[in-house]
Amino acid sequence: MIRAGILGLGYMGTVHTQKIAAVEGIRVDFVHDIDPGKKDVAEKAGYTFISDRSSFLAQPDLDIVIIATPNQYHRDFAIEALRAGKHVICEKPVTLNTAELDDVLTVAKTAGKIFTVHQNRRWDVDYLMLRDVIAAGTLGQPVAVESRVLGERGIVFGWRADPAYGGGMVYDWGVHQVDQILQLFPERKVTRVFAQLWSVNTLQVDDYFKMELVFDDQTSAHVECGVFALEKLPRWFVYGDAGTLKIDDFTAKNGRISKINHKFTVEVSEGVDPVVGSSRTMAPLRPEQIQHMPLPEAVNGGEPFYENIIQACQDPEQLAVKPETVRRTMQVIDAAFASAKTRQSVEVLI
Ligand SMILES: NC(=O)c1ccc[n+]([C@@H]2O[C@H](COP(=O)([O-])OP(=O)(O)OC[C@H]3O[C@@H](n4cnc5c(N)ncnc54)[C@H](O)[C@@H]3O)[C@@H](O)[C@H]2O)c1
């Protein structure tokens, strides 16, 4: 039985307790939170609440610490937990930049403990579908992938609106989106990053961003997130050289795959198209020249994150979210911030 402790019993700390409750072989025994109001909540749920962080980390019966505090504490708390001889699961963003992550990784190496990050969106059903459709070759070579997460509430609230806590959408969603893109093409290197960040309604942090990642084979990824879009664009859009994929939302139930029907020669259109006007290039295909196919059945296989943690505690090689993969994400995030600041694209090899 792996005995876990939650460091920060807020929204995500609570989600971790729920995820762990569904898995055999691991249980939550301890909770630490700076907010004394969490004592009652923790004790009602049957956990031992420890108000002092050092005493929490010193518990001999604590095997693994789950860090679910606001972002700016992640580096220091991960280092403290590793030095206390505990395995560590850290919430995303793992740290605020690569230099901070390297500090943690140096300690993790000496400690000989597991250090991993809750990049749970690697198992999202929409993402797995995207990955499978690309891998099946249905689209040919994917030339460009677009990832969008667009919300409509208008503002970023709580500590996420405060730069001192590591607020803003790049740290909130950008790290998930970049991580997904890098996992999609692990063999490709990112060679250029261009990013723009806006603070439209939440003035201290980015509430809208766009990033372009260019890979060494000149394919590209567009990553975008904003909180004040009142219309939706697809969650995923892929331009393949043999087809187009559109996944509309997180359910992966809406969208389609479209392919040219090669039984027909695509002839140049003549004359003025009644809809497009005078453009032969943009004139639509005739219906029989294009095939629209529904998305495959969405398979929600759950998120085997904690099952994997149990395996990795026996054999660290089995760890699903390896720190070096998250380090690539942080390097891209560093480049995105640098690009936004200088208003230039940043040359990298990540
Ligand atoms: N992986 C995901 O899908 C996902 C989703 C949401 C949040 N998160 C991440 O989880 C983390 C927490 O986010 P949240 O939405 O749960 O925030 P939250 O504000 O709901 O919870 C944070 C908790 O940490 C506690 N806390 C704050 N400072 C502390 C300190 N110094 N020591 C101990 N406890 C402290 C707070 O009292 C609160 O209970 C963030 O890093 C966020 O990015 C991840």
C-alpha cells in the first residue's frame, strides 16, 4: 500500500483524493494545507491533517507527496519533499521555468525518488483520438496541427489572476497544450517558437495567447487559449496532405475526417463560383469529389495515472510521465515567454 499525502487540499488536491480512492494499492493518509479551514474537510474525509509543512513531510508513514498548491510553490515544495525522502507527484506547471525544474531534477537524482508531473491531459479522449487518427495515416502527413482551448467566462480569477502565484493561461492551459503537441511528435525537434500574449480583461496576467511552434521538418503547431471567446473554434484541427481532421470539443463526439475522393480528378474550376466569387483556387469541390467521415468511436479508457505510479514505485523505468518530457515542455514555455517579450520568434532546438 502506497501512503500518499496531499500538499494543498484545494480544487485539484480534492480531485487527487477522488482519483486515488478509485485505485487499489494507494491511499491518502495525510493532508497539509496552509489554510486551517481545510482541517475539518480533511478530517471528515478520514485524513490526518498536519498544519506544519515540515512535520507533514517528516511523517515516516508517508511515501508520496502530491503537490497541488498554486504554481509558484512547486519548485521549493518538490525539493523539500524529495529531500525528506518522499516520492513526488507535482501538479502542472511543474515549475515556472526550466531553471527551476533543473533545480528539482538535481535533487530528485540524488534522492533516488520518483519525481513526476500530473500531465493528465495526455489521456484525454479527444487527444487520444487525434493521436490515433494521425498514427493511422488517414490524413497522410500532418502538415499543421492546431490546438485551441477557448473559454467564455471572460476573466481569470483567484490566484490564477496574480503573476506572483504563477497565474495566467500559459501556465494554466499552455503547459497542457504544449505537452500534448510534444508527445504527439516525440521524434521531431522544435526549432522556432513565436508567441503573443494578451491581458485583455485580467490585466496582470495573460488571458489570451497564441503560440506557433515550428518543427525541424517544417511542420508546425498552433497553440491558442483564451477566456473570452463567445464562439467556438474546433478543439483540434489538422491539415494533413491527404486529409483534414476536425475534433470540435473535449467529448471527441463532434467533428469529422475529410478526404479527397481520388476516384475523381480534381479539375480546375472555370467561371465565377456563385458562392466564392471569382476565385478558381477556392472554388469548392463537387460533393462526389470529397468524402466526409464521422470520427471514430470515442473510447474513454480512463486515466491510468495512479496505476502507473504504483508500477513506477516498483520499477521507475515504467514511469509514464518522465521528467525529461516535461522539461521539453518547460523549454518551449520559456521560449514562448521570451518571444512574447521581444516580439521576435525564438530559435531553439528542443
Ligand atoms: N492537471 C490539471 O488538470 C489541473 C487542474 C486544475 C489545477 N491544476 C493545478 O493544481 C494546482 C492547484 O490548483 P487549484 O485549482 O487546486 O487551486 P486551489 O486554489 O483550488 O487550491 C490550492 C490549495 O493550496 C493551498 N495552499 C496555498 N498556498 C499554500 C502553501 N504555501 N502551503 C500549503 N498549501 C497552500 C490553498 O489553501 C488551497 O487549498 C495548480 O498548480 C494548478 O495549476 C491542475
